[in-house]
Amino acid sequence: MNCIGNNSKTIKSYDNSTICPKRRCNDECVYCYVKSARDIGFNAKKEHDYIPYNNDVLRLTKKTVEKLNQVGGLRFFSFGDYMVEHDNDISLALDHCYEKGLKAKAITKVPDFAIKYGNHPAISVINISIDNVGHGVDHELACELRIAFPKVNIRSVILNDKDVQALSFSDIFTFNHASNIVKLGYKLYKKKDLLSWNAKLDGKVCCVTGHCLTCPLKCGA
């Protein structure tokens, strides 16, 4: 098992664990797309407590590096999230990214990642994830991190139309695409909805095209 794996949207992604801190604390996000995929039997990554970094970045080909840079870099945290016990792995991986000329981007609900790595030269952007149901980063703290670190953007999860106004200070909007949480009262946004909202939000909607290569937003990188 490698900590860098294939990703249908971001090409590849980096995780030292596929069990995020919130899942470990039995406080999983209600809209978690990894849980959603697992619940319906989709081939989401199985749970792995720890996946060590074994110089995986150094083995990436020049072609792969170039392709990843076109989407803003190698995504850190797709099936998991930042945990302090993985600092040695993450630090070395980021150093190797810089050495290889590979950009790195992260989407996280753990503010400490931005504080520790927000100025790392390999980082192209860090998306701090917020929502309107209390599972994301505190809104005030997210705004403070955006001010303190130029590479930080605020990324909001939209579960209903009213969330757009409540989270209007966001840099990037991600609309719910997990069908099995509609029963909880959340809205499932289809492509036509994303296109409509993207026009209203000046191109700030994530995943309008379904793949990072064709997405003009690139996580704000």
C-alpha cells in the first residue's frame, strides 16, 4: 500500500491514513463522500491506520509531475486528513515535492496543518474546509488563517441553497454530490445546478467539469 494513490479527479493524492481524525473520534462529517462511497459499497479505499511515506514522490515520472502541476499539484488528504503523528512523513514528502519541482495542495479540516506548513515552498494552496452544520473549521479561525497565510483559501461545503449566503465569504464552494445524504434533508446538486451557481458565484464553484485537469478553478492555486 502506497501513500500516493490514483485519484479519479485529482490524478493522484497523498494520505498517510485513510481514517481521518473525525472518524477516529466518532464525529464523522454527515456529508463525508468517503463514508458515502463506503456505505453504498463503492470501491473507496479500505481503512488503513497508517501508510508510511517511502520516498514515493521521488519515484514519480517527469510526465506525472507535469500533469499534477497542471491541476495545482499533488493533493494532500483525500481519504484522510492531517494528523501530527505523520509530521515526519509529511515534512519529507513536501521536501521531496520541492526537490522534484512538484507543487502540493491540501484540503483539510485541521488548522494545525496550515499553521505548520502554510509557508512551505512546495505548497501551492491550502484549502481550509468549512460548512454550515458544525463539522468544518470554525469560521472565524478560517478567516484568521486566510489573513495569516497567503496560500490559504476558505473552501465551503454547500448542503442547501441557504448555505451559499451563510458562507458567502468563501473563496471556493463545493456543492453536495453524495446522493445518500438527501434523506437527511440535504440537497443533491447536479451538473446543471453547478453551472448555474458557478455563473452566480463568479466561477468559484469546485468540480463543475468533474475533473481537476479541466477545472479552471484549480482549488485556487
